[in-house]
Amino acid sequence: MSAAPDPELFDKIVNLCKRRGFVFPSAEIYGGFRSTYDYGPLGVLMLRNVKNAWWRSMVQLRDDIVGLDAAILSPPAVWEASGHLANFTDPLVDCKNCQERFRLDKLEDPSNCPSCGTKDSFTEARQFNLMFKTHAGPVEGAGHEVFLRPETAQGMFLNFKNVLETSRKKPPFGIAQVGKSFRNEITPGNFVFRTREFEQMEMEFFVPPAESQHWYEYWCQQRYDWYLEHGIPAEQLRLRPHDAAELSHYSSATSDVEFLFPWGFDELEGIAHRGDFDLKAHAEASGARLEFFDQTTNEHYVPHVIEPAAGATRTMMAFLMAAYAEEEVNGEPRTVLRLHHRIAPYQVAVLPLSKKDTLTPVAKEVFQLLAPHFMCDYDETQAIGRRYRRQDEVGTPFCITVDFESLEDRSVTVRDRDTMLQTRVPIANLVAQVHGLLT
Ligand code: ATP
């Protein structure tokens, strides 16, 4: 496979997402609301699978990471201490000719307006804070201000002590969280790549300071491998260390996992070595003792933090793009999403060969048998060939066909999305067989 992305891929994915019910523009019947999106029947399944696949790798399969679900609304003190009130800004410039606004650091040529083409038309850059502010309770104004979190990470620092005391973990250990974050982005765009409301998957890994470099390298490798394991081809993925100028003031090292989007390599996830910046800042501002007492050395210390921070919605888009293929089968075009089985919206589809009443009871029985174990679709409309194509286009790894023979031999046909090969399987063995295929 070539690394160069198909120039039409972006439009094809946006179109597929709308047409098949993955992603809809938000508030569409009112003309839409810029850069916000709703996840439809297939999108909600796929997005949930992306988050579950992350949770499985980060929490379920490990004994050194625990989960958390912290509040989205938070008081100014949190963001004062974390540095977000002062520093969570992007440089904003206005074009004096067409009045369009841009993020200076994302402009290809800062002397040329990409909207109207005027030269040297930008105002001086001013720092624009990306946090959404609102107020709690019936009274507006000072003392009632609250912020929508711009990242999930602070929840882990605020609960460091709670988790330490209740989970019996000790460094090296991590706290993981998946949830919504909000940023008043200056230039949202590229579909769900950059939106003002999005979902993050973040983990703070607390380590003894002397081990921090080891764990930083470990997490860079782990996170890179996670995307490979879930279907992103190696030639469309890279791990890019930040150069010194890019690093945040508190970070001694950061690397981004980048995917080859149609516009070039761009970030899916950042892995940052944050040192002891966050725990120290919150300890100082709150008066809480955010330290670990090491009984073996009889010493208190502030753990260092390695943070892999990924975007769920952005990753879903990358998975869709990497999985999309068009091919010809027996002279007919076929669109197929070769999604990893853990990421695909449905794992199986049950398709009675025809809509005849005689087949429905067995087909429903097969659906009921599979539904407790796998996310299953059931479809009895249209000719079987068209239904296979519909399932291929949304990435369903296996189609189970119930035909007239099934009534006699109590067996069904299992069709593989990628090879299109069909095998006959007794209904009695179906759950075990599909389990075997999906591990
Ligand atoms: P960028 O430089 O693109 O603005 P960032 O480096 O500020 O992003 P982080 O703060 O490291 O992003 O957030 C971690 C992850 O959250 C990103 O890698 C991305 O996947 C996701 N993310 C951040 N901002 C957005 C957004 N506006 N829309 C969708 N996903 C986002």
C-alpha cells in the first residue's frame, strides 16, 4: 500500500459518515452549528469501541492503572493552579482585509491571508484563551464563574491522593480517564479532527523520578503500537519527538503519534514527560500534600508524570480513513472498511437469505443467540448481495446468512468481510466459532 493519501479520501469519508449514519452535522435542521457533530447509530457504536479498545489496553489488561470519571465543570482555582488561565492560549490574528481569524502558529505563510490572498494584512497576534467560561447558579459575575474542562488530565491530579489512599497502588501506577473536553478553538475544522467539543482518552502515569525517562520511552512505544495493533498501517503512522522550541514550559520531552491525514501527518496523541509540575502546582495552591511515602526508603517524594493524551473523536476519523478501500469484485465495485473487529460498529450481521416467513424464526433465533456476546445487526431488506455490500461498507467483519437449508441442517453460512469466503457452521457452535474469529 502506498503512503500517499488519496486526495478524495476526505470527502469520501465525510460523505460515508453522513450517508451511513456515523456522523451528522449538529443542529442540521436549523442550518447546522459550526464544527459541532452528532454521532449517529453507527458512529456511536464505533466511537464507543475506540474508547473501549483504549480502556481495555490501558485499564482492563493491566494491574497498574485504575480508572476515573471526574467532573467537567470546575472552579477557577483549578485552572489558576494548572496554569491554564494564564497559558492555555493560542495566538490569534485577524485579516484586516476580509476579517477572517486565524491561529498564527497553524498558518502556512504568516504573511499571506489564506482566505482572501492579501499580503501582510494581519493584525498583531494576541493571545486568546481557549477555555469556555460559564457561571454556576442563578447569579452571574465574579465568584460564580466556572470553566468547562479543556482537558481531562487535571481530574487525575486533583484525585491523586484519593486514588492513592483507596486503590492501594504505588508508583509506578496510572490513572486513566475518557471523557468530553471543550476548547474554544479559533479555527475548528477538517471535519471531526478539530472541534470545540471532543472526547479525550488520557492517562497520568506516576513514577519515581529516577525511572521517568524509562517510562517516557515505554509509553511512547506502547502508544505507537496501540494504533498499529488496531489497524493503522505502519507507513501511515509515525512517532515525532518535539523539538526544544515546541516543548511546553513544564515538559522535558514530548512526542506525538501522528497519522497521515489527507493534508499530511498530523497529531493523534501526545506523550508528555511532565515532571512534577502538576502535583507540585496543585499542592502549593491547595495546601494538600500530593506526595508518595515510600516505606522502603522512609522518604516522601513527588512522583513524576508521564502522560499519554489521545483524542477519541480524532482517532475514530483516522481509523475510518485507514480502513477505507475501493476494489472490484467480479466486475462490480465494492467499498469496504477494513476496520479492526474491536473497532467496527457491528461485529456480526444476521441476514436471512430472503424475507420469507419461514426463515424469520431461525434468523431471529440466531440473532438472539449472538446478541448477548457481540454487537449484531439484523437486516432482511433487499437482495443478499446488496446487503453484503452494505455491511462491507460499514466494516462488519462477519455476515451470518440463514438460508433454506438452515431449516434442515441447523447450520448457517459465515462470510468473512475481507476474504469474502463463506463457511458452513452449525448453529450450536456459532457463538464459540465467532468468538474464535474475533479474538
Ligand atoms: P493541537 O496542537 O492540535 O491544538 P494539542 O497538542 O493542544 O492539539 P493536546 O492538548 O495534547 O492537544 O490534547 C491531546 C489530544 O486531544 C490531541 O492529540 C487530540 O487527539 C485531541 N484534541 C485536542 N484538541 C482537539 C480538538 N479541538 N478537537 C478534537 N480533538 C482534539
